[in-house]
Amino acid sequence: MDTPNTPQQQSPLNQQRKDPNRKLKMWNIIVGIIDLVLLLLLIFWPKQCGDTVTTPAPEPLPEPIDTTAVDTTTVARDLEDRIDTARVEAGGETGQMGMTLMWNEGTQHYDVDFDAHAIEPTGDEICYKFHNIDKGQNPTRLGGKIDVDMIKQPGTRVENILWPSMEQLVDGVYRFFVVNYNGEDNNGFDVKIYVGNKSYIYKYTRPTAEDEKVKVADVTIQDHKLKAVHHYIQPTQQQ
């Protein structure tokens, strides 16, 4: 007696082999593994030059210049008084932060032209070229300006940079330096930097070459107040 034909049951192995989505699933697994390996390589692979664009590191700060300092407080205060007097006589204003440069004091007659410079955190530079009120130029965005720019007038010579208000100042480093614009016959210069009620007096007693730049100090401002001062020239007085 014939038995009716019945479909034979297929083994699970045969069913797996005939699964039409099997290859696609395997491919997705392989792709997932490759993606994971690439991600791990990106995270842990040592970075090579040119892999990323980074912000240049700030210029390293050298050690303060060792100059002949005036140790006597009375003498230092007398120098500050002379700087202040020279600024006033030259018509220079006083702000809440500023720098006064003085040279050829008294009987000195050196034929040299020093220039006071200051660079704000914004990148604006205050000097004889820029933001010079003597030349009818406008102050910086932060109110900084140079209002006395002496060249080779007889007697004591002065240059004066100032900011009228601390409230206008942004956070960051304000760099002060002096440039010998012209003339090699000299015996240095004197500088006063002040921030609020704090002042620093610097006496640089080395002759400078033409075009030589001498850094004086970096002043760091935060929240419209003095945070720190880095001295490149040892101050003779701090108060």
C-alpha cells in the first residue's frame, strides 16, 4: 500500500544554509568589527605631525634680565618722582594703567630715540606708529593710547602710554617693551609701569643697539583687576 508523499523535514543546518539573510547578517557583523577597530585606532594611535591643527604655544618667558638695581628705597622713590614730573611737564596724562619711559635725564645728551611699546591681548600695538594721539590717531578698542612721543628734543625725553579705565580692559596679557629706534650712543633708560594703585620702577643701565628690543614686563589682567606681573627687568621698586 502506497503511503502519501509527505515533505521531509529539513535539518536546522539545512535551514541555516538556506537562510537568504545569512550573508547580509554576516556582512553587517564584519562591517561592525571593522568600524570598531578603526575607532580604537583613531583613539589610541600616536598622533603624527600634521594630524591636527593646534594653537601655537605662547612665546616662552625668559628669566628676568639681571640689571644693576637701585636698592635704596629713597633713591627708587626719587626716581619715580622724577619720572612722574617729566611726564607731567611733557603733557602726559595718568590713567588707571600705563607706562612712562624716560631717558636723557638731567645733563645727559645722548643722541638716541627710544620708543615705548605696549601690545594688548587683542593684538593691538600702541607705539609711535599706532594709536598715537600726538599724530591725531584714535585710541585702541580698549582705550589705550600714547599721548607723548618725544624724538630728539633737548633735555629729558619722555614717552607715555595709558589706559583711562580698567573697566575697558579685557582679560589677558599686556606686554610692555622699549625699542631703540635710532642711535647707539646711550646708557639705557628708566620706566614706570602702574596698574591701579600698584607701581613698578625699572632702571635699565645697559647701552642698547639700534633696533634692539628690550622687554620690560608682562601684566596679566583678569576681571578688570591686576592678576600677575612677569618682570623681564628686575624692578628697583614695587609698591
